Amino acid sequence: MISLKTSLSNLPELKSILSNTKSKMLSNLYENLDELKDITELIEKAIIDDPPITIKEGGIIKSGYNKELDEYKKASIEGKSWIVNIEAKERQATGIKNLKVGYTKVFGYYIEVTKSFLSQVPDRFIRKQTLTGCERYITEELKEIEDKVLGAEEKVINLEYEEFTKIREMISRQIERIQKASNIVATIDVLSNFAVVADDYEYIMPEINNEDVIDIKDGRHPVVERMVDRGSFVENDTILNQTEDRLSIITGPNMAGKSTYMRQVALITLMAQIGCFVPASYAKIGVVDKIFTRVGASDDLSMGQSTFMVEMIEVATILKEATNKSLVILDEIGRGTSTYDGLSIAWAVAEYMVNPETIGCKTLFATHYHELTSLEEKIEGIKNYQIAVKEQGDDIVFLRKIISGGTDESYGVHVAKLAGVPKKVLSRSNEILKTLEKKVRIKEKQEEKEMKKQVNGQLDMYNYKLADIATEFNKIDVNQLTPIEALNVIVKMKEKLK
């Protein structure tokens, strides 16, 4: 109740602030904002400012709220002073200097006299309890006061709880008014925060429309830019549409900034659609129906699912749920399995995403499979981009800038060096890398020679079989074959191929 009162007491000031606004939306919020003064006044009048933790032990209701309750409180307070007066009076009447009045929950109020003064106890004292060093008594007067004091305290507790439940019920009947005011306050809270971050961090107002275009100039990641020195975050442009720029394949080494770049595009799109200014110098955002992300997976070992399985489940969901109005962010699809498996899956997913007959949505596709960069020449709507890297001798510098074109360099050993891998391991890694690259070049040359041999007619055994079958096919008059004879020919040729 006190927390509610504290919150509601701010509504008049909030409404006053909104009174001079020129915004149509804020004016509407101003007109509909109920200050709920009656509820604030009720709690202020009824509930003490520093109430106890429990609600069934009294000490909740303010004096002056309920007359009957105030009378019982007075009786309770005065009754305790009566007890103190009885103790002083009986000491004087009996001459017992250490006589005292006490209280227990079992026996109530009592007069206690030590054994050395028992001879001075008057006949009007009624023995109630005998202890080792003293006797406890009750008098008719003390009994009457006890009934009044204990009865008043119990009545106070019961009455306070009854009044509290009545107040609670009165406020609960106004719940719709409270909820409506709460929603307005929440809306103002969000809008004011949008305004603060836009002003503090130099965000701009995006242009929102129903065109299928996301065009961002000098885009920034709203979180990452706050974690680096001011002005040091590298800004990047983005263009996605449903024509020539449906799918962007982004290559480049780890740690270069691919994930940050893709996430910032998703965040800028989301921020624009919830009515917030965005971290860019210009942004034209076509409304998307959904934003899908596949950026990193954690093993779900308890469910028996590997990283790759989790990744494939998420990819499957995206392929089923995405529409041509969606924005999809895919980071390193297929990395959890063998190279050729992963490459083939990534390739097929890219083709499916970009094809207007299947999905055709706006997609950012980061990958280490450099073979995918060949898709730009094969499929309309795919564009290659890379994270710019500057080589300085054996070192590299990540420029964090997205530029056109693909790359076939992974810089894995360089990244390992930046991560602090020991020099001995790096040196051996470079040796192995050169050996593997040499083997690949030799294999490629051998395959090239074999291809030339076959082109020149130097046939191997399999090619002889094909030549034999080709000769037989040439002898067949297709127009004279019955369907059964044609099937027999196919079976015969198949046997030869084995």
C-alpha cells in the first residue's frame, strides 16, 4: 500500500509536465492520465508511513481513521499505565519494597512477592503460583484491569486487520483505473528513454515504410559502441532488398567484426520498428514481419543434443517460418560438422534463402566457407562482402570495415597469435599450414593433368565401358523398340556399368 501511494503521488507532477506538450500522442496520454488522487488520499489517511512487515499483529492503521479503533487503542495505552500505578500503590499499602507486577501469556498479570516478605502479604491477595524464591498473587482490581487491557489489545489487532482488508477491497475495485494509469506511465517511460538515448548518443530518426528495403548509412552497434572509446567504433553501411541485394555473403577472419556488424543491422531494424531513433547517419527501414538469428549455439548435453544438432534445429525453424518479409541473420552455418557436409548445408541454405520461390528474404550470411563467394556469379540477388584486413608483416590489423568482394583468407594463425597462443605452437602451425597447402596444390595439378588426358582421348577402364555402351546405343533404332525391349536394354547397360 505504501509503495503504491509513493508511486501514485508522482502522477500529478507527471501530468503537469505533459500539460504543455505539442505532441498529439503525448497530449492524448495527458488527457487520459488519471491522477488517482482518491486512492493516494485513502492510503495516506489510513496506513501509517512505516508499517510492520506482518498485517495481523496491529500497528497498521493511523489514529483518527476509525473512532472505535482509537478508543480501544486509548484503553490499551491507559491500561498499561494503570498497571504501573497499581504496582506503586501496592508497594505503599503493604510496605513490600520489592513487590512488582509482571505478565506471562499463560497466567496473565500477577503481583510477585519474594519469600522474605510473605508475612506482609495481605489477605486480599489471592495466591496464583508458587515458585522457588517467590509467590505470585492476583487481586480483584488487577483482574479487572487485566480484562480491560488484554481485551483492548486483542480488539485493536482484530479491528486493524478488518480495516486493512476493507481498504484493500476498496482499492481492488479501482484496479482498471490503476492499470490504465500504469500503462500510460509505462508508455511515457519508454518514450522518455527513447528521447534520452537519441539525444545522448546522437541517434537519427529513421524513415519507416512498407518497401522491402533496409538502407543504413554509417550504422553502429548500440551496445558495443558504448563499451569502446567514444568515436572509435567503426561505422558501416548496409543495403538489403528483394532484388539485387537479397543475400549478403560476409567473409573474413574471426574477431574481425562480422557478428557485431550483423547484429547491429538486426538491432537497428528492431529499434526503428519500436519507434526509437537509431545509431546511424541515415536509415531507411522497410518493415519486416520477423527477425530470425542463428548466431552461436551452446551444447544441450542434458537433452542429448550437440552444438550441430541445436544449430540445425534452429536453421530448420528459420527455413519453415521465414517469409519474404523477414530479416534473417545467419552466422557460420554448418561449422559443427565435417568440412564438406558443412559446406554443402551452408550452400543449400543460402540457395533456399535467396530464391524468391522458396523464401527470398533479406539475409546476412557470415561464413568461413570461401567457396560460397562463387554464388555471387551464379545466383541473382547474392552479393559478396568482406571485413577489411590490413597485413603488416606477420601481423594483421582488423579494420572493422565492410567492403565489397569476397576473401579466401581466414587468418586463423594470426587470430591465434592475437589470442595469446604460445609462439612454439604458432610456429609449428605455420609449418603444417604450408605443408597442407603444398599438398593441395600438388593434388590440384594432378587432377588437372588427368582431366587433360581424358580430353585428349586417353581413356581409363571406366571410359572404355562408356565408349562400348555408347557404340551399342548408336546401333539401336529407338523407333523400332517396344517398351519391354527398351527396359531390357537399360538393364543390360546397367549391368555393364557395374
